Amino acid sequence: MDMGLKGKTALVCAASKGLGKACAMALAQEGVSVTITARTLETLEATAAEIRAATGVVVNVVAGDITTEAGRAAALSACPNPDILINNAGGPPPGDFRNWEREDWIKAVDANMLTPIFLIKAVVDGMIGRGFGRIVNITSGSVKSPIPTLGMSNGARAGLTGFVAGLSRQVASHNVTINNLLPGPFLTDRLRSNAQAAATASGKSVDDLLAERAKGSPAGRVGDPLEFGHACVFLCSAHSGFIVGQNLLLDGGAFNATMG
């Protein structure tokens, strides 16, 4: 299927690795010129070279922390009028809420609620004026099924979800859609690092813990980041204009419900 994206431009946040990288690669494969952001320039440049070699599209890089005002300004300076915005940022650490201070909560809300809102604010009117826009927020499966140790993530991402539910209905008539992708376990560096920490605490191997995680999924595996990228592409495509304010859960069926 032709996704109708050739010649479009995209700003993809936190895209040097993991799910952000998968989305950038999948968009580039459809002929989208991408601007990718991340904190570490070396990793970012390596990812950009990989995407260019695989697709031949234009890839711009912006090193910086997208959760800061300066980081957002730099990204928007490099890509001020994107047709597509992929919001993504690392989640706050796990823990017991009794140990979190106000500064911890503010940092979590800044990264996982306010940063995507500010980026949407910066680009949505341009999308409306051009009559096309696709905004996809990478959030978490915890929005539907909260994870007890990730209280800050649960709260901040739920706040973004509520905001998007309202705004998406206000802009949909202009062929601008805003939707959320909710990942479960995908085989990323973050999943491996979390497994490594758990392995150190439990005495089990990383591979054994990942295998246990896979068995807990009806699909019998963890996700491949590339399939996440392809789901993102469809939400960004010319064919998805009737999908508005939705939360697409990609977790291999782990969340058990008759209706989402």
C-alpha cells in the first residue's frame, strides 16, 4: 500500500535508538525526510547514517534534550513546519511514590506531558493551514494498565492522554490527526537495561528474564521495534484521517479486555 507520504517531512523525537529510531526508519522508507533528535550526537549521527544508507532520504540531526526549552527550540529551528510530529521521550524512573519529591514529579510532567504539548502547540497551526498533519505521541501501555512501580509515568502520560483526547477533536476537520501509540515490551536497549538490573537483583540471566517476559504475552514474544515503526507509519499515512484521538496498544495482547 502506498502510504501517500512521499515528499513529506517529519520531526521525530528521541530517535537515535529504540522505538523512536524504528519510527524514523519506517517513515524514511516511505519517502519522508526526517529530522531526528536525541541527546547524544555520536549515536544520533550513526542512526542518521544508517537511515540515509537504507532509504536515500534527507536526514537532519539535532542533538539536545527535547524535554528542555532549548532542546525544543533547536529541533523546531531545524524543522519548523513538519507534516508529521512524533513525540517521544524517556520515562521517569521506577520507585515508591513515598520517596519522590516535588522536583521529581515536575521533571516527569515536563518530559512526558508538557514537552509533547509544547511541540504540538508549535506545529499544529501550520498543519491546519496546509490541510495535512499527523501527530503521534509514543506513550506507554501503562496508560491503560498502570504499572505500580511507575507511578510518575502513569500520572504524567495519563495527563497527556486526556489533553490529546480533547484537542484531537478540535483539529480533525482540518485533516490533522493526533493519536497515541502505547507500547508494551519491545526489544529495545531500555528493555535490555531493565532486564539487566532485574537480573543483577535476582541472580537470573538477562536471557532468562526476557524469555519469562515473552511467556507472559499471548503472542509468546516481545515486540520487534520495526513493527512498532510500521504501526506509526500507518497512523501518519494519508489513509488514517478518520482515526482521531485514539490510543493504539501494541502489547501482544497482554492487556485483557473486551473493549480497550
